[in-house]
Amino acid sequence: MEIKVNKGKILVYRVFDIGSEIDLEKVEALFEDKKLKERFKLDRKHNMSLIISKSPVSVQLGTIDVKIMDIVQSCELVAKVWHFGTVSLCFQIPIFEGTTWPELVKIASWIENDTALDEIAKVKSKEFKEDIRHAIPVTNEDWSIYEDYVTYFIQQFEGLKGPISDLNEEVDIAALILAEPNENLSEAIKKKTIENTHQYSRDDLVVVDWNSALVVEPSGSMDVPLVIEFALNQLLEMRYYDDLLDERLNKLYNNVVGKKKTIFSKEYARFAEEAGQMYLEISEIVENVENSFKAVGDFYLAQIFRASSKRFRFDDWTKSINEKLGNLAEVSKLLHSEVNEGRNQLMELIIILLIAVEVIPLVWNLFF
């Protein structure tokens, strides 16, 4: 019997940075209808494994029509607002009852290669940013990079012969995760793709990869997709501040190189002050992002968050940011040294002038 999906949905994410920070209480106040918004929350059985500093706010943006493989489907669009400056848009696309696994893989390939959802998300993110502009002290108008991700959320199968833990023996999970309906994937690639597989009970299954995930959850709980979404938002912020540090360091370097140093110039003092201020501001913001969501112990959702962090290469991004922050601190230190050296030179010149004022009249009186 061919395996079919009887109940499920495809969660297509597009994550944007829209500001330096967002006041979540103001966002809630902007949407008076309580049905339109809700705070992030997890099921009681899982929430002890996670610490959330400020729960994001979800806002229902209504139903929109999208084209999937030449079929127009209605889907729910949800915006989730995070205090550190991002908004994640989620297209919740229903999977038609009776969809076979090969058909689902073809849909995955369509979503992977189609750009229509990207364009819709860009427009919707700009509209939403305008709607909540009052809650954003400083908006981001220049950085256009965004993150994309897909989670295949399945509640019920038809035709499974064995337990869900053996799902990969009956269907090609890697083909779905990689959105490859036609490629004959190697065993090495398949093994690598599904190595991040997790189970909480005998009836559920989670496979997390860098660009998509499979979540089998008969209860319909959205805990796992929410945790992956949180990691995705943190990833975007890491990318943003990594790029911002590149920009600031290059600008600082060009300014310093372009200025001629003199003992009377105040430019180095200004650059030193800017470098120090940048270091403190960015360090604090990055720390706030990293501390916004913490996994405690070895509980299930903590495992999912760590698996997502590993697949998203958090360690590499953190290392890159810390190295650049170190470079910024070193630049600030060197510039302050230059400023102090200039001040010392100026002080020496003043002392010489003062001595000269005292000595020259004395010498004049002795010889003339």
C-alpha cells in the first residue's frame, strides 16, 4: 500500500530584520482584537527545558491565495514579532488529504524553486513594518537579506507498515528534506541529511536540517516548529550583526587611513570614541539576542533547539562575531593609545614652551 498523508501542513517561513528592537507591548496594543494576536507559549510538558526572556507576539494576517504546482490554495499567514528586531512570516499551506510521498516531494521542489512566495513575503513584511512602526524605535531600511525555511508538519499517515521510527525504511525522507524528486541520492547524503533525527514518544519524529525539517506530531502540538522558528530568527540576527560589524570596521578603517595625524587634530579622539561606543552597543545587543532563548538540561525541546543551532552553524557565526568584536576592541584600544600619545606630545610641547618663556629672558639678560 502506498504511503499517503491524511493530515498535515507545510510551514513556509520568511524571516526579516525590521528594526534594532521592537516594543512587544506596543505591538499588542496596536491589535485590539484578541483573536488576532497571542503570546508565544509551549505545552506544559516541555516548557521546563527552555528559558524565554521575552515571548514573541503572533499576529494573524488573514488568509491569502498562493499557487502551488499550478493549483491555487488558500493558506493562513501568521506574523511572529520578536523583541530583538525580527518578524517571521509563516505561510501555513494545507497538505491535501491523500497526498502521496512522491507528490509531497514534488511540492517541496516547487516551493524550493518558486519565487512567488518570496515576493509576497517581501511585500507583506513591509506592510506589517508600517503597521507596527510606532513600536519600532529605529527601523531597518537598508539591510534586505532574509532567511527562508520550510517545515513539513504531518499529523496523520495512511499505509504505514511499521512504527514511525522506521519511517525512513518506507519513504525517502532525505528526498523531501532536500526537495529532490528526481535525483537518486547517495546513501552518504541520505545518512547525513537524517542524522539529526529525534523522538519524544514512539508516535512522533523530528528530522532537522539546515534548510528544512520534517515534524511528525499526531497531537498537533506546534512546540517543535516554534523552537526551530526561534533558532531561525536568532540566526538572522547573527548574520545581521556580522554584516554590521564588517560595515562599521571598514568605515572606521577608511576614516582613520584617510586622516592625517597631527597633535592638534581631534579626529583620532572622535574615532576612538566611536569605536568604543560601537563595541559596547553591539556587544550588548548580541548578548541580548543570545540570551533571549536558552536550552536547559537535556529535555526534548532543548535537544531540538541545540540540533537546530548546530545545523544553522551558530558556533561559526558566534565565532565570527566575537572575532570582529575583538578587532573592534583592539582598534578602539589602538586609537586611544594614539590619542594619549598625541596628548603627551602636546603636553611636552607646552612644557618646552613654558621653559622657553622662562629661560629666554634670563639668557637675554645675561648676554645682552
